[in-house]
Amino acid sequence: MKGYVESSKFPLVEIAGKKIPRIILGSHPYDGTTYTSKERDEQYLKKWTGPRSMVELMKPIVQRFGVTASRGFPGESDLRRWHREALKLTMDELDTEIAIVLGSILPTKESVDTSKYLYKLNLRLGGEEFQRKWRGDPIIRYGYEHRDATQTDIDEFARKASELPADIPEELKKAEVDYEKLDSMLRSHQGLNVPVYASNERWELLILARRFDELQQVADLVRKRIGNFFLGTHNAGLVIPMVEEARLKVEGYLTPVNKAGILMFPTQRLAEEAIRSTKKQLIGIKPLGGGRVKTTDAFRYVFEEIGVPTTMVGIGSTEEAEETLGAAMTVLKATEGKTT
């Protein structure tokens, strides 16, 4: 089987000592998430009928466009399991390795909701600018649409969150990490090449609770298995400075980076400042803002203006692949040319 490095048609960058393509295939919409509407999500939920239906999209992305790295998540649902199986089938049928950038939630023994306290902290930092941004963020509104929330529900959430005391909520202090489940998640892609681990945003819980010692212990546990740990956050302007101040040992961050500032909290300005200030490496996500940013503009912002080493991007069809990956390659060639 040909290795992912030699098979990549995209330029490579060194991340935590590992060579990674500058474009990584995202896990959306393979999990039925489009960040656009419930109706479009339903279309994909109907489209995916098993691993084979996903392979039909993956194969041309790898074969024609040379994308040889993909996001991977533990198989906690049929879609997740199909996605993992589809990656294996694609590799076998093309005789080409796909590197897995593994991620997971932070499993806790009981469900913990950090959303109100997170809103409170972002409000303290970003003020009215954050409030306007949060209310207008299309992915935030997409999430509320999925829960059939009304504008009254949104307003009530914001009111209650803003009135929270500044003290850390007890449920965040007491939340227990499920280490057995985490161990299972880290073993979910055994047999595949997993050069990088990048958590999802639920790991913010330990940051918000100021449980820095425990976060370091868990990050070290991941590092022993995979060799590195990137912290995922949708709140770069809040979380990255907290991590830096606590001097936590993480290889870098996985966070939204897009020209429209979608999911870049507490404000795009503060997120950009934190991203530019850190000396740690970055993995970008949501470069197109859920399909709301034009492709060429998107990648110029990510690679040229912000200077992100690598970014994940979701591809839902071969037509999207043509447009999105073509634009990414054009921008990257121009960027590489400027640095040589």
C-alpha cells in the first residue's frame, strides 16, 4: 500500500513532528451534519445507506484530488462506524493509505452543560460585540433550529447565561472524566495510521473549570498513545490565552478559522489575536463557514492572511470537491511560490 505522504497531491507541512497534508478531509457531512439546515442534513442522512455509499464519494477525493488525510471519530453511531469502515475500504480498493486525524469528545460519567457558563465568560471578554456576533452566527442559529428553538428560547438562554455568577459552576468542578471510555475511543482506529490527535470542543470543560492539572494528565495520556495532543475549541479568543497562561503542554489547537468569523468566539478579532499570538501550531476547521464563504476567498484567508498550516474541509459531492479542492490547490501553489 502506498503511504499517505507519497500519495498526497497537496503540499505537506510538519505538525508535531509528523508530515500532514495541508488539506484534511473533514468528517462532515458523513455524520449527517451540514451546518446549513435540517432539510439538507436529512438529505445526507438518506444518502448514506452504509459504508459503500460513503466510499463512492471518498474514492474520487483520494484518487483524483490526492487528499490522503481524514478526520476520524470513534464509532458511537452507525454513521461513525460506516465512516470508519468506508475509510478502510477506500484504502484497500485504492491501495493508498489515508492518515487519520483522530478526535473525540471528553467523555464524562454524567452529561455536563457548559454552554451558559461559556456564554458568560465570552460576554465578560467580548461584551456587546460578542452578544451581536453570537446572535448572528449562522451555525449557532442552525444549532437552535435543530432543537426547534424559538427566538424567545434564544433570548431567554442569553438572559439567564448573562445573569450567572462569575463563580465556576459546581457541576463543572465535579464532572468526572470517564477514563475507561476515553481509552476505548483512543483505540477506535487501531490498525490505521493515526499521526495526530485533536480533541473536539467539549474538552473545554476542564479549561472552564480551571482543572488544568487534570487536563494535563489527560493530554499526557493521549500523548502516550498517539504522540501528541491538540486541543479543540470554538472559543479561541477565550480558551487559548487561558491555556497559554496555565502553561499547559499541548502541541497546538484545532479551531475554526474562516473569513466570515463563523464560530470564532468571543469575537473574530479576539480569536485572530489569540491565534496569531500563540507559538503553538494550529489545525483549522470550518474554512468555508459551513458553505458561506467563497472557496478562493476562504483559502486565501486561512493560508495567506492567517497562515494556518493545515485545515479540515467537509466535502459532500464530487462537484463540491472540484470547486473546493481546486481552489485550495490554486491558493496553496501561489502561497508556496511566495515562500520559495
